[in-house]
Amino acid sequence: MQNYIESEAETVEEAIEIALTELDTTREQVNIIIINEPTKGILSFGAKPAKVRATLKEDITNAPETVLKEILKRIGIDGEIESDFSDGSLYLNMVTDSPALLIGKHGQTLDAIERILNCIINKNALAKRKVFVDTEGYRERRENMLVDLAHQVAAKVRRTKQDAVLSPMSAKDRRIIHITLQPDDSVSTFSQGEGDMRRVVVTRQDDY
């Protein structure tokens, strides 16, 4: 997604100044495209204003890969960043000798790094974007583990006919449990608790 403004005025220069004001930036920090030159028309009919598009130049120092590498540097971890753009989203993979330190308990450190990165790159951005962060394929392994857990718990609830309360989880992990069991008509799920103690409850449907 591009950070740009389209503006109109009587002259090209006036349209550019309006765009710069809207973007709160300088001429050196944007690329200008003149969409329409102003036309006077005939006897005041058919007159058209000047129209320009001003697009913010990408600052390499604010590129997600650069920011993530700086985050790693500040927490004392050497590593390389691999990037992949898929389905409109940017995925960054951290290649280091200390993946366990980056992952943390149940991915808490990894989630924190991802939140910090997104806050930094979106702080002054007109078009917000979401960047996903991973290392050593942890995200996929965690999701597979939660999917298996969800099915195991559902089977236990059906067998014992008693509700099951899972351990506290992040919103991301709870969502995986909910989505996994949503097609299962024999059980239903809901979340309870507050903050870090919020957890998923799996309960048997009355018809089963």
C-alpha cells in the first residue's frame, strides 16, 4: 500500500503545497506525479483544476527488515532477516543462533517483538500494515500443537460430558482453538477471565 495524497488547486504548485501540508512533509520526501494540468476552458465552461499525486518516498531506515534487525541488535542477538511477501502481507523470519530466546514461553517474546515492530513502522504511516514475525518455523509448530490440543480436549469433553478449562493463552492462541472447534457440532467454546488469565472453555453441546 502506498502513502499518498491526491490534491487539486488552480495551479500545479498550489496543488503540490496542499499535498505537502496534508502529508506534513517536505518536497524532498515525496515523489510528485501531475495527473492533470489546469485548463481554463472556454468562457468559463470546461475549466479543470490542476491535480497531483504526492507519494511519500520509502525511508530505508524505517523498512520493516531494517527495524527488526535493529531490534535484534538492541537485545544483543546477531541474526539475519529473511522476508517473504504473500497474500498482501509481509512475513519476516529471523535466522539466529538463539531462537529459543526470541520465542520465549509459548511465543510471548516473539509476540512482543512483533508488536513493537508493528508499532514502530506504523507510527507515522498513512496506510497501516501488519507485518508477521517468526523464527525456526515456530508459528506453524505452535499452531499445529494447538490444533491437536483442541481435538484432544473436544474428545475428552464428549467422553466425560464435562467442561474443560484450558490454561491461560494469548488472544492469538485462543483464536486458533475457537476456529479449530467451530465446525464441531458436538462442542462449543468461549473465553473467560481477564487479561493474562483469559482462557478457553470447551463445553459439550446439549444435543450430544
